[in-house]
Amino acid sequence: MAINNPVGDRYNPPGNRSEDFEEIRFSEVELEDLFWLTNVSGKNNPPYRKIDDGSGGNTRTRVDQNFQLRDIVYQRT
């Protein structure tokens, strides 16, 4: 009978409920796409929507924020 030993496994993929964030530059985000400021999910990391080449809007507070084209942001994959 097979034994399930995650500690001894060489490859243990993440669970299907884990969230993956991809690090990209603000200039690479398409208009109207969502992005996050950090790669940690939770209430302290609200999603933003890209409005134009220099700003994005917080979807929870409806406050616009200016971004530089080279700023690092995160998108979910």
C-alpha cells in the first residue's frame, strides 16, 4: 500500500486554493485590468484598476492614485 509522506516527497505542489501573484511593471498592465500593490492577499491589499498610463483607482475606496511607469505591481495569474 502506498504511503503518503509529504515531508519525504521531492515535489510537493501548492494547493489549489493558493493564490499566485506575478510581479510586473505598471506600464505592462493593460487599461482596465486589476493589479495589487503587494503579493500578499488580504484586507490590507485592495485591488486597483488601471485608469490610464499614470494612475490607478482603488476599487474599495474609489480613490485614484498616481503611479510611475516603472513601479512594480502584482497581478494574479
